[in-house]
Amino acid sequence: MTAKRIDGKAAAQAIRDRIGGLVTEFRSAAGRAPGLAVVLVGDDPASAVYVRSKGKATREAGMESFEHRLPASASQEELLALVDELNDNPAVDGILVQLPLPPQIDERVVIMRISPDKDVDGFHPVNAGRLAIGLHGFVPCTPLGCLRLLQQELGDLSGKEAVVIGRSNIVGKPMALLLLRESCTVTVAHSRTQDVPAVVRRADIVVAAVGRPKMVKGDWLKPGATVIDVGINRTDDGLVGDVDFEGASEVAGAITPVPGGVGPMTIAMLIRNTFVSAARREGFNYEKSL
């Protein structure tokens, strides 16, 4: 048996194409395009690549892309002043400050300064709280993209046993909450979990988000499980995920590749969140269709 490869690129393109069509409607009704502001502090090469790809995807969807670059020496006060300016700018519907930030800047302070209603990354404590208690807010893009891939693959997730490996605020915790919202039975495995392979082996759904190359082996999996690999690890063999793809493919029912799985969905969900923010601010309701 060889697992089906879940094509994140195709799924992401379909979402971006749909949003592109809705942006045309939005422009006619609102007299403007949705706008995403991305802030890059310093010149980290990986961050610069991410910022370029986000800007390109924003423009391809017919939205405005506002890119702001500050030097690595920028102070926290300078960055907060820019965030305040973007919060007040009516042309900006979403604000994304690219992480990580230089050591002189406390990223928690910066995240909390972004208006929760423009926090399209979904990192603000208000949006984290909204997700936890089932209110409408912004959900972090990577776990939201993972959920979409699972729904596309499996349909109704109700009653499935799910294991999330990793408990970060960016992926693990919001992923667990999203799966709970879909009526899965959810276990979060982490560095202190005893016998992780035995925990994972119970799962119909496995989401791996730990940042350890090929940590999840094929013999950890329940036959036929659906595996979402969030990891992107640079190794001598190139980019690999947190799952041993070859070994897992012999056991799983479906699996995301790395690259080409979760990554494209993360950017598609950023575009989606920005569009939803613009629609909310203008009093339109597109959320159910997205």
C-alpha cells in the first residue's frame, strides 16, 4: 500500500483563485481592494523569502500589498510606532509582522499591539481566546490550512481520533482547538509525553509540528491514518518534514509531502484571512463561502 499524496499546491491554488474572483466583486462594491501590510525587520534570508512570496500571492489575488522594511538595528519603539500607523490606516485590512524579530524587540509586545481585527496571523491573545471559546476571530494560517486539507481528504472529522505532535502557540495549540471544534478526540503529544509512538499509533489523524527531521516513523502510524506534516527542516538531503515520508507512505492512507503540502496552504489562508478582514470591515459576509 502506498499513501495518497495530499496536494497542498493544488488545494491552495483553488482557494486563491476563488478569493481572486471575490476580490473583483469586493472592489466593485467597496471602491477599493483589500490590503495586507507585511513588516520585515532586519535581513534574515528566510524571512525575506517568505515576505516576497506573501507579497506576490497578495498581488496575484488582486489585493494591495504594503511592504515595510526596518533595519535590524530598529528599536522596539520604532516598530510599535509603525504598527500603530498601520492600525489606523483604513487601506490596511491585515497586518503581519514577520517573525523572528531581532533580540532587542519583544515579539509578545509587538503582537499585542496589532489590532485583533487586523491580526490576520491570529497570534493576538484576543484571537487565541476567541478560538478557545468558539467565537469568530482569526485563526493562525498554518493550522487553518491543515484543517482544510483534512476536511478535503476526509470530509466530516467528527469522532476521529487525532494526535497533534507539538504544543507551540503558532501551530500545536490552535490545531488541537480546531480539531476539538470539529468534534475530534484530541491528544497533544510533546517532549514530556511518555511513549509517543504508542500515542500516535491510536490516531486516525496525525499532525506533526515539532521541527525535528523525520522524527515520526512509519511504524508509529495506524494503518490508513491521514498524516499532515507541518515540519520544514533544512538538512544535507534538502528540505524534509517531521515525518519519515518514505516509511510513513507505506502505512498511511494519505500524507502531505514536504515541500508542496502545508506550506502553500499557509499562504492561501493568509490571503483568505486578509479578505475576510476587509469584508468584515466593509460589512460584507463572505466567511461561510471561504
